[in-house]
Amino acid sequence: MKIWKVMVTAVPLAALLAATAWAQPPAKQHGPCADDVEKFCKDVQPGSQIRKCLEEHKAELSPACKERFDKMEARRQERRQQADARREARHKACKDDIDKFCKDERGGGRVMQCLRQHEAELSEACKTELASRPDRAQTPKAN
């Protein structure tokens, strides 16, 4: 009975919080770029399309928005470089294992899934590299 009371209280509260988040004014959603988004991108779908729109109007952005945009792009580039370095390290450590067990697999996480299926048979270097993956908990282990 206690679970039912918790659910009756929690579900409406969660719905209210979600509605409040969606109802935030543009200034809250876009910070120093709110006016620029309204001016240049008001008919653009939210998400990555907003970033693309701001990039197309970069020369016209307000100084505060341009500064924020540049910082976000620098962080994005840094994350991309880190991901590339991790991918390269995995490939180097697991190259022989990929050639042995997963040579016919391509893209879409299929190589990682294949490596996980052969985890007990992998080289120590490859096992170590796979264990060091920061997103290991998010990648489902194949059966």
C-alpha cells in the first residue's frame, strides 16, 4: 500500500517538473544567445539545428553569444579529439583481436559487440583497453 501512495504522489510531481522545464522562457534555455536565437533561428527545430543556425550567423552574433558559442565549439572539438584518441588506442591495443575475431564486422558498434562476445579470448592489452573505456557501463555486453 505504501508503494501505491508513493506512486500517486511521485508521478504527478514528475509530470509537473517536466512541464516546468519545457515551459522555461528562451533566455533560460539559451543563456547569452537567447536574443540571437530569437532573431536568427526562431523557426529552427531545437537541438543541434540551433547550433548549426548560430554557426551560419556567427559573424552576426552578439559578442556574448559569440564568446559562448566559441567556448562550446572548443569543448566540442576537445571531446571529439579525446574520443578519436580513445578509439585509436583501442584499435591499436585490439588490432590483432579484431583481425582474428571480428574482421567481417563494420560500424554501428558491431566491432565492440564482437569483442565483448570474445572477451575471454582477447589479448591482455585489448582486455585492459576495453576495461578502461569511460563509457563501458553504457555499452550493453553481448550475450
